[in-house]
Amino acid sequence: MKKRLRHYGNSLISGMKEASWLGLLLLSLSPGHILAASAPDFWLAERGSQKLWLLGSIHVGSEEMYPLSPVIMQSWASAENLIVETDLSNSPENNQTLLNYAMLPPDTALIRQLSEPLYRKTMDVASQYQLKEPLLAHFRPWFIAITLQQQAIQLAGYQPAFGIDQYFISQAKNRQVPVTWLETPEQQLTYLANLGDIEDDFLDATLQQISKVHEDLPELIKAWEKGDREKIQALLDDDATSPELQHYLKQYLIKERNQRWIPKIMAQSPANHFIVVGAMHLYGNDGLLKLLESNGYKLTNVNTK
């Protein structure tokens, strides 16, 4: 039985290759066509001889998002290091870590974890993506939410492989530029595992958003492509989810992680560093831009038009 469950888990994980789990989480809880050259919001933070180029990422995308602005690519060409959120590789170690967090305790089933209406709603949505009850029965609600959301995103024509962070990770490999991770995959997964009493709320909110992916995700990508900071920041204030879930998103997925990242970013060598993190991490009073400025960095909003 245990061997069969792990086989099911690996089947689901294989459909989430190169995905940022927290990136997908934020996408699923936020409202989400592309021009010939994308010109997103782009920043330079300088302190002494250290230069940090900051680009907010959309973690999924399509070929039409490329090429990026020549200004961005010229800055990337001068970079000596790439800094991203986490290791996105589909390695056996990463897959095993995900599986360990994703499975319910032994002898526990999803049907006993959810209310009857939420369970039925989950299975109804799963059936739209040819995912049957036995495949999902022993996995945590947050994992099922992200699995279903990933299916919806791919059906809408977007892929993690075309996400901005994955694009630059591939570029770094081609240029043999070192990559620095701001956190481990396990650290990311801890935030999902610690949803606690709001895990069902997260699943329910995700199921509501899935039906609007075809409409909302292009809008989010369009805002990113245009460098529309106000619209991206407004996504954090979306009231479609419960106050408890909104608090968790802001307090832990944004604020706490940003505060953990800043010392690691500041400790980098006095060189040119290219930073790609989810766009929502840049803005607001708890955003990386404000935190860098408060630590003595000079900020410049780079014109990418």
C-alpha cells in the first residue's frame, strides 16, 4: 500500500516539474497576450560597489513573453551571479522532500479531512482534469489544491518552464553563471505544511479561482509585462479569500520570507548580482525594495521601455 501511494505521489509530482510551489500558491490566490518585447518593472539597488538588479518574476508563462526588454538582457549580461528563490530542479531529492510533506499521515484519508461539501467540490474539479479519487485520497489538501491549479494553468496555455525565474536559471546554466538560492525547497514547503486550520480555506479558495484562470492569469501577466506596480501590489489586497488566509499570505509568505532573505542578499560579494523573485516580494512596506532602501541602498527604477 505504501509503495503504491508513493507511486501515485510521484505521478502527481511529475506534472509539477520546475514549478515554484509558493509561487503557484500566490498565483492561485490572486487574480491574475503579451507584447513583442516584455518590459516589466526593473530596479537597480546600489550600495558601495555592490549592484543588485531586481526583476519581479511571474512563475509561469508562455513563449510570447519573450524576448524580454534589451535593457534587462544587457544588465543580465553583466551579472556575475543569479539569485533566485529556491532550487526548481526536478531532482529525486526535491521530489522526495515534496512527497514527504504532501502525504497525509498513514491510515488517514482526504475524505475524513474535509467537510462533505468541500470534498465533493474537490472531486468534481479533479474529474475535469481526469484525476480520480484514488489518486488523490491520501494527500494533503494544500498539495491537491496546487496540483489542480497547476492543471488549470497548463490547460490555459501557460507552463512553469516559461516562468521568468526558470528562464534565467536556464540562462545561468548556459553562461555558467553561479546560482544562489535564498531558501531551500524544504523551507518553502514548510509554509504550506504549516497552513494548519486554514488549509481547507486555501483549498476552497483555490477551487474558486481555478474557474477564472483563463480570464485572470492573462490579466496578471499583462500587468507584469507592462510593469504595472500598482496593479501587482493591489493583488496583495484582494478580498476574495478569508481574512485569516490573507493574513497568512502577507505575514508569512511575503513579510517573513523577505526579512529572512535580506541578510543573505546583503551578504553577497561587492559585484553585479541579478535577482529574480516573485513580483509580489518587491512591493509594499514589507517588500524587498523598501527593506533594501532602509539598509542604505540607493534605488533606481530602470526604464525598460
